[in-house]
Amino acid sequence: VTEGDPSSAGAPPPGAPRVPRHVRTRRTGDDVVVVDLHTERYYGLDGVGADLWRLLVSGHPIPAAVDQLGRRYDVDTEVLREDVDGLVATLLDRGLLTDDDPGTGVGLCPAVPIATHLEVATAAAPEPAQEGSR
Amino acid sequence: VSAGELTEHLQYWQDDVKVDRYRRALVEVVRPGDTVLDLGSGTGLLGMLAVEAGAGRVLAVENGAISTVTAEVVERNHLDERIEVRQGLSTTLDLDEPVDVVVGDQIGGFVFSAGVLRFYADASRRLLRPEGTFVPGSFDLLLAPVQHQASRDAIDGWASAPFGYDLGPFHERAQNLVRYVVLDEDSLLGTPQACGTVAAHDDRRFRATLDTHVTTDGRLDGVAGMFVGHLSPSVTLSNVPGHPDRLQHRWQDLFPLGRGIDVVAGDRVEAEVVVNPVSYLTSWSIRVTSRAGHVHLEDHSTFEGALFDPAWFRIAAGRPVAIDGVARSACRVIADGEGAGVDTAAVVAAVRAEHPGASAGQVDRLVRSLVTLLADGPGEPQA
């Protein structure tokens, strides 16, 4: 994801649920598979769930996503909204959505409890490369 | 055995730096009469160096079919009383007595890519005596900002809409793959920075970070991972361009940017690379800040680049659910078997018993995929 990605439909308003940067998405046909890089757990979504996810990933706030789904499926708007709210609650609970701002800092896993076995290197780095043309 | 494979192995024999450093390290480490495990022995080079160094016995384990030719070489050189060649994965090997030394060269470009850490970790747990020695014992990991035209072409080509066709999905995959590249000193836009040391037998997930400034104007195509391996207390081996112990035939791992960014000396480059040496899931994030304050940030992962079978992810389609439990069960049940001749139906039944909610057909497809992968190697997949 590049900052200012033109495919984005606009960032959700502050505080609105969004897909965090460490949750990555793949399409598999009509379905969607996502992985939480922090836990390395994989999740599958299909049907309306997959459509909702694609809308969220492309930057749609949840109300806009519900509108889109309402146009796509012949379903009562209130029922759809309740279903979406339930799914969003589940996704928030599992950390696949977050209310936090994604930020523009480097790193997808800075908060991951990765083993701290990577000690500071003792070997000196090699001399700087010679400057010149490539 | 393919022509390319033979050429690769010939390059190992012709790499004077590699042969010299391994020879010196084994002389330093091997004591007369030691038993040495040559892990992923290929054509037997390191095992022969171990015999030269005084090893009493060498067990050369190689999964590839090339091992049958290596056995002929051992016999022709009258080493068959000292070197035993076995075809198979070291992870399926059982020894009556643990060995004194494990030697290997599956270091790849950034240590993890050829799987050395998980095979070494297994050897450490099961095959090496507690006070035994690994060659190499540890690796310093380094990252550097680089320019690499061939990689840029290989990514941008998918975005060029040849004949008017939008190949965007391939463009997305292409920029999420780790690329094996051969870099020279002129490829470096900044000094390689040491970002940590990992023990050879430690297969836990690791994170390497870079925070540096560009020293040479150019186009940033990504961040390259490289290593300095500690073969023995006084011998090192490296693939860092310009390093005095640089291997003559060894690539680096490039973690690419989706689009090249023009940079000038003084621009800041930050990167994070997280690697799971067991699952191979790798993610990287690169942030470029120009001296004028403009920020370019990209996040990538091999999850978004790899081609995989959707069946793996349809075990419990329809609701968000972790599937790693089923996949992990399947791996374990298969691993509990004897390796060859896996009874797929029995594995399916055992996995279904643990996961009654998963459908038989989907579990069956998953197990068959895993069995096929296990048969092909190089190692056990883990989900």
C-alpha cells in the first residue's frame, strides 16, 4: 500500500473501524483470505463478508459500504446493517479491524512480541561503498 | 538432475573463497575422529573437507537425486569408509549417536531463504550432541538500500499494459515477492547496516530494521538483505558486496518497492523486515523521507505475492475462522507417520476427529496438498 494510493476510495473518518496495516488481503476467486501478520493466523471470508471486506480495504467507511452492499443485494437495509454490525464486531474482536489510526511510520510488526533473540551485531559493517556511477 | 543444478554445484567447487573459508573453519572446529553431519550435502564438498580436517566419519544427507551421483564420487575417491551418503531430509533422520559437528551451506541470500534455520534447529534438537558445534554457528544480518534495474524491469513490466491489457493483478504479485539478485558495490545506495545476529539453530521469527541515509544519488528499488556468517571463531563468510570474505557465487535477497523512488544523498530510508524461517511468511515495510520532507511508504508481504491453492483457505468458508488449527493438525499427523507411504485416508480421519466442523472433502484436499508438498520437499509446510 502506497501512501496516497489512487485506488483508495477515501480514508474512513478518524475513529472509524478500518483494516490495520498488518492485516493483509488476498482474493481467491470470489472469496477473500486475510492474514494477521502479528499472529500469522489466516481467515477466510466469502459472500457478503468478502464483499464488505473488499469495500473496507478500498477505504470505504462502514456506512458507505452498507449502502454499496444494499445496492448489490436484495435485502432489507436494517437486516443488512445489523448483519454488518455483527460481522464488524467480530472482526474488531479478532483484531482484523481497528479503530486506531494506521499511521505512516515504518513497520508492520513493531508491536509484535517477536523473540528478542536478534542481538546487536558485534561484527563491524563493511566499509561504505565507493561513490560513483552505476 | 538438471543442467542448471549441476552448474550451480560446479560453481560451489569453483568458489575459491567458499572452499578456503570452509576448509579453514573445519580445521579449526573438527577434532580427530569426530563424527560430522554434512547437512544438505549436495556433491559432497563439505564432507570431503571435513575428512581432510580429521573427521572419523561423515554422514552426508541430501534430499536431491544428486546424492546418488555423490555416492559414486565418494566411492571413486576411496572415501566410502569415511563418508556415508544418504538420500532424504535430515528432519526424517534418526541417529543412534548424536554427531560432534554439523556443517551446512544452505544460507541463501539472507540466511533464511534456503531453510537453513529450521533444518539446523531440528538438527540441534535431535542430531547434535549438546556441546556440539555448528558450522556456521551464527549470522550477522545486514540491510542496505539498493538500486537494481533487472528487478525494477521485472516489476514495472506488469504495469506497462502490453497490447492494451491490464495485467494489474500480476503487478501486485510481482512487487510482493522476495527477489534473489546479484548486487555489486555500485548497486548500493547506502552502507549496509548490521541489524542483528541470529544463531544458526534458532528458527524463531526475527525482525530486522534499517534506519539509514542514502549516500549516493539514484533510484531506490528496495532494501537488500545479506549476511556475514561466522563459520568458526576466526573464520567468516559473506555475501556483502565488497566484503573481503565475499562468496564468489552468492545472491542477496531484495525486498522490493512497488515503484522505484528517485533519491539523493541525505534522504532517509527506514525499513522493517520480518521473517518466519519456518513458514517463510515474510513482510517488509519501507519508508523513504526526502530531505524536503516528502514521505513515501510501502508495506508488502509474501502472502500477497505467493501463488497458493485456495482450497487451503476454504476449510471453514463462510465465517472468519482461523484455519491454522486444521492445517497444523494435518502437518502433525502426517509427520507422525513414517514419511513414505502416508495413508492419506487415515490422516484425513484423524484430522476430522480433531476438527469435526471441517468438511471431509476439504480436509482431504488439504491433506493431499500437504502430502504432495512433503514428498517434494524441501521441508514440511506449516500453516
